[in-house]
Amino acid sequence: MKIAVLAGDGIGPEVTAQAVKALRAISANNGPQFEMAEAPIGDAAFNQHGDPLPPSTAEMAAKADAILFGAAGTYESDLRPAEQRGGHGLLRLRKQLDLYANFRPVFAFPELLGASSLKREAIEGVDLVVLRELTSDIYFGTPRGRGVENGQRHAWNTMRYTEAEVARVMRAGFEAARKRRRQLCSVDKANVLETSQLWREVAIEVARDYPDVELRHEYVDAVSMHLIRRPRDFDVIVTGNIFGDILSDAAAMLTGSIGMLPSASLNGEGVGLFEPVHGSAPDIAGKDLANPLASILSAALLLRHSLKLEAEAALMEKAVRQVLAEGYRTGDIMEEGATRLGTEAMGDAVAQAILKLK
Ligand code: NAI
Ligand code: MG
């Protein structure tokens, strides 16, 4: 089983190394074997090869059975034109591989309720999925650009969706809801945007094939409030690329930290890409401070969804919970009485827990 490891920028390589460690622990003592090969992406790739997604990286990723991704981009490159932007390498890879369904499970670990800035009663039992459409929307719509008119700088982007793009992600959402609590919340801004009106129409049409799943619609601004106020009311949230980006960072706070949120980007047939929801975190990069659990939990999703190794995926998740239950924490989820670990030590702790649990 071939895994392409694209660690990228900032804390990407630091957290990805811990996920690789966890995968090696799964392989130990006659476990399944993985062929892991690294390739450059992001600012690191642009600085080395003049391209944030070198053709050799794209090719290697497309041929792999699964992709383990870290993070791409830095604050300096974010403001450059697209082709020089580390983060654009990731956008292109998602688009090239047509990874339209980005599942972001938001689970409040019972072991971690004290680490959130929210009240324990509010987050206890939270178990939802944000399904973010990943290959369309204002991220990719044209025309886009910048110019000068009458001495004024101006800039424009286009939010665009086709009915096929909405239907396929909606279908993925209904399928996911069927395996869960059968509630789907479609999030849009249909009171303002034509794209959202189309989104809502298609949601209703697709729902006809899923009479066993309850569909409701909410506006994105209201959801950003409801997510914090009554997060247990959500099962599967399906939304567009930009709304999903923003809502899932808010949802991360229900778990205690953005460093706890994994994701799986899938299209139902081809290679899947697995990455933590967070970015390259330049403020803590190179300091052994980053929480590697989102990356490790992404590796668990990789085992489950791309390699069909359910038992091994569950084992990896159990190991994470055990380490949390033993009171080990990185700085972002630190609590009174807990033992603070750096990135490497947390990775070691999870790898050891995997070996012990086997
Ligand atoms: P970010 O997620 O990198 O960081 C936001 C805050 O969360 C920072 O204070 C950071 O220290 C903290 N944080 C993030 N991950 C953490 C972890 N594992 N453990 C502990 N704390 C963690 O988002 P930001 O600051 O908006 O973006 C930083 C760079 O990353 C930018 O260049 C951005 O374009 C890029 N980015 C890349 C993404 C990707 O590759 N998928 C996603 C989001 C941002
Ligand atoms: Mg984001």
C-alpha cells in the first residue's frame, strides 16, 4: 500500500512525522506494510522548484493509494499571485484529483472536555461532521482578478456552482448521514446569493432519494451561532467551500483545539487525501509546540477510508484516547494537573500506546 507523504510548510513536517510514526507502529509486529514516499509541496516546493505543486509531486500523489498531507503556505506567500503561493499548490492538487468531499469529523473527546474554552455541559457528547465542498465555489470561480479603474484599485472573485457539483457533495452528505444519526443540515446563504438558492433547490431534490434522512436548511451566519450554542443538534452539516472553511475552524473549538481536527478529502473512487484542518501555524513552527493529534487522527481516517483497514484505524484512535486519558497534553489543550508534552513526545506516546494495545 503506497502512501504519498506531502508534509509541506511550517508545522506540516513536524506533525506529519508523528503520523508517520503512528503508521510505522501499526506496521510493527507483522502489521500491514506501507510504502511511504515523500514529495515537496507548498512554499518549500516553490522555493526549491519554482512551483508549489511540481509535476512529479502531482504524479506521485495521483498514483498513490492514499495521500497524507501536512500544511501548505506561509503568511508571506499568502499575498503573492496564485502561482507563487504555497497554499495554491494544495488547491491545485485537490482540484486535479477532484477531491470534492471534505469530511471534517468534530468529536468532543470525553477525556478532553476540560481543555475547551467552552463549558463542559455545552460540548459534552458533541459528535458531528462538517462536509465541505472542496473543488468549486469562490475558490475556483472565474472571472477573478485585480485591476485599476479610475485610479481606484479593485478586485473581483466569482462564486459559482453547477447543479452537478452541488448534487454530488449533497449525495455524499446523505450517505454519511445514513450511517450516523440521519440528520442533514444544509448550510447556505439563500437569502442573498443565487449560488445558495441553487444549493438549496438541489439539496431538496437529492433528499427525495433519502426519505429516511431528515433535511433542514440553515443560514451560514445563524449556524455559526448555533454551532457554539447547541452543537449537539448537529449530525452532518453540508456546505460550500468557503462557508465550510470558516465553520469548521469555529467547530474546532468544540473539541478544544484546531490541533484536534482531522479531515478526509474523497471522491468516492480515486485516491483520498488526509490532512489536519489546521494550517502551517508559522507562530509555533520549529518549536516542538504543535499538537500532532489532528495529523495522527487524519492517518486513522486514511487507514479507514482509503486502505479499508478499519481495525487498524480504530486502534490508532483508541491509542490517541488512551494517551489523553493518561493526562498527556500539548500546550494548546493543556489543563491543570495534566502532563505537558512537545510534538515529538506526543507522537512517541501515541506510537507506544499503539504498540501496547496491539
Ligand atoms: P493555522 O491553522 O495555521 O493557525 C491558526 C492558529 O492555530 C495559530 O495560532 C496556530 O498556532 C494554532 N494552531 C494551528 N495548528 C495547531 C496545532 N496543530 N497545534 C497547536 N496550535 C495550532 O491558520 P492561519 O494562521 O490562518 O494560517 C497559517 C498559514 O497556513 C497561512 O499561510 C495559511 O494560508 C496556511 N493555511 C494552510 C492550510 C492548509 O494547508 N490546509 C489551512 C489553513 C491555513
Ligand atoms: Mg481553513
